[in-house]
Amino acid sequence: MEPEPLDFNSPEGDPVSWEVEAEPWQDPFERRVTHLASGTKLVQRRVPRAEGRDREYLYDLLENEARMGARLLSRLRRAYPPELPRLIGYSLDEEEPFVLHYDYRGEPVSRYFGALLISEQRTLQASLFRAVRILSACDIVHRRIEPATVRWDGATVQLTDLSHATLAGSRRLRMGEAPYACPAQRTGEGLAAPADDLWSAGMVIYRTVTGREIVDVPDLTATPALQPLKDVFSGSPPTAQEVLARLRMPDPMQSVAVERDLGLEEGRAAFDRAREARREAVPVPEHPTRAEPVFEQESRPMPRWARWLPLAVLLALLVVLWVVTR
């Protein structure tokens, strides 16, 4: 492999230029990359020109993946958990935009359907619910936890693909299919919540442990190892923290501090500004068509002048009333 330059922005928004060796694209969207100076293994995920021309929503998904990766880094910078993908950087202004992550660990859980040892079954459950718990502490709902996005290395799972993630409390969008997407997510009702991911994680665990396909709520009575999931698919599900307690596992947030990194927050704000400027420069068609929804943005603070607007309106009404009744 011949070395090639790779230019991108760090999560803080700083320009970076590396010399890398890159494997051929495994598919149109992804390839493995090695940073020559450090030997660091990376995954480069892109939107190819031809794919983006036919499916514009792919740009939104890629940008969303960069946003959520930066959010996780800003919240988990001192103790980043192995269960989550870690963003290295992004380049979104190119003809073929991309994001960079540390290389994945393990293999997709689909390779282990019905083949895990009893001890591995419990470890898999604990690790996946740890991931859901940490995401919820960062106010993130993954929304696509399914066999294709969960990897297993024999000791720890790793969630991949944050492109469909959103903030807890955002309006639910109709997304996913049974059995992995919860009913409310499939119909797009209500607000996104950590319970959505809890359902999906439970379904992935059931499929991996038993090897059985299902189209509805699974029957857990014949599988003792899955009793901690007994009410995960009910109308009043437990929290990930409660499921971990049933597995006799500590709450990971006791050792994983969630905090704010101002440098990364500023980088994320710069990313948002660049994104808006780029969108304003591109004319929007009169009747846009997208095969997928555009994702909601994080709520921004209200401008200072807007906070005084109700009082100003009230004062104006009082002045008018005084003039009329003189």
C-alpha cells in the first residue's frame, strides 16, 4: 500500500494532516486506515459521490454521526468506555465527506447466534446494557441497536454507527423494523427515550443467546439466563441501571464521569455554524424529496433579547391602553 495524505478536522475543530496507509474500500462506504506515525488503526466512513447524488439523506446521517461522536467525547473525555465508538475526526466539506473512528473491536454478534457459553451470555448482557446506560447518561438514544451495529470480542460489546442517534426528548421519527425497533419507534409516536434502546438491546441479546428469530415479544420462561430481561418489553420497562443490578453489575456511571469539555463544546459549535453556512449556500428545491428524514438539531439557547420580548409586548399594550382611555 502506498502512503497517502489524509486531511480532516479534529473533534475540537482543528485542522489535522496525517500520512496513512489505506486498505481498499470494503464497500462504497467504509475502509480501514493506518496512521503511519503511530500505527493507530482507524475506520473511515464516507458518502461516495454517486451515492450522495442519488440519496442526499446520507449526508445528514454522516453529519449526525460526527455530531454525536463529538458529544460523547465532550461528556466522557476522562474515561471513555470501550462499549462505544470513539471519534477521531471528520471532513464534511469535501466532495466525498467522511468521518474517522478508532477501529472496531470484535465481530458482529450475528456470528455468535446460539453459540455463546453461559458465562458469555451474562457478560454480553452486562456489556450491552452498560452501553445503553452510558448513552442515556449523555442524553443520547442510539435508535438502531440491532445485530448489524453490535460487535462482540468475547469480553465486551461495542456499539457502532451513531448516524441515526438523537437526543433523548426529541420527537420520535418512524424508524426501524420489528423486532429490534420498539413499537413506539416504528410508529413514530411520542419522544425518543432510553427505553427505546433498552428494547432493542433486549432483542439483540435474545437473538444472540437463543439463536431464534422472532417477530413479536419473546417468551423468556424457558431461558433462565434471560430472566433479567423479563419486563424489558413491557409497557413499564426498567432502566438500564436496574437491569444491570439484576445482573449484579455496578452502575458504570459510578466510575465513568459525565462532564463538559469546553474545547470540544466550542468545536461542536463551530461544526454547527459551518454546517448551517454550507446549507444556506445551497439552494433548496421547491419540493425537496428525501428517502429518509432530516434529523432534529440540538436545541440552542434563546437569544437574550428574546427573553425580554414578552415584557416588551406587555408594556406596549399598556401604553396603547393608556392612550385609548385618556
